[in-house]
Amino acid sequence: MGAELTTLEKIKKVLSLPLEETGQDDILNIMVGDAEDAIKGYCHIREVPAALEFVVRELVANGFRNDNGGNVASIKRGDTQINYSTAITAESFTERHLKALNGFRKLRTG
């Protein structure tokens, strides 16, 4: 049996991007980080559980498609900053995502 695909590789398969093509990897990785941050913020957790990887994949794939393949809004060279047009936030969650996320959401006190 082959090696397990990474989240990035799974996203590329969903988007029908060749795995060996790396031209979109930077923007996809940024979007993965944003999706994970949105999930962690919503659920008040430090790490995204493996059971929620499908939410990350769907958020990134939907955001990427909405941006027509990653239209970049701005690029900053010093300390590298790339902004894409469709930010992934808690507002990006669908009812299906919220149902899955609520099972991992912790009550925040303080």
C-alpha cells in the first residue's frame, strides 16, 4: 500500500491539479493554515483533529475555486505576505461544517 497523501496532496486531487505541479502550493498552504486557524478559533482548540481534515479540504477547495485558481490580491516580498481575494474565516463554514465542528467545540471561559 502506498504512502498516505498529505492534506495538500488531497486538496490538489480534489481540485484536479497535478501532484507534481507546485505552482499553486504556496497559496494552497496559506489557505490550509487559514482554514486550520478558523477551525481552531471556532472550536477553541490548539490542534485540528484528523476527523476535521475534510473541513479543511473543503474550505480550501471552495476558496480556491472562488478565486479562479488563486487570484492573488497582493504580495509583499519582505517577510513574505501573500493575500488572496477570498479569506477563509468562520463565516466560510457551511451548515455541514458547523455540525462537524460543534462536536469538537469547547466552552470558552474567562
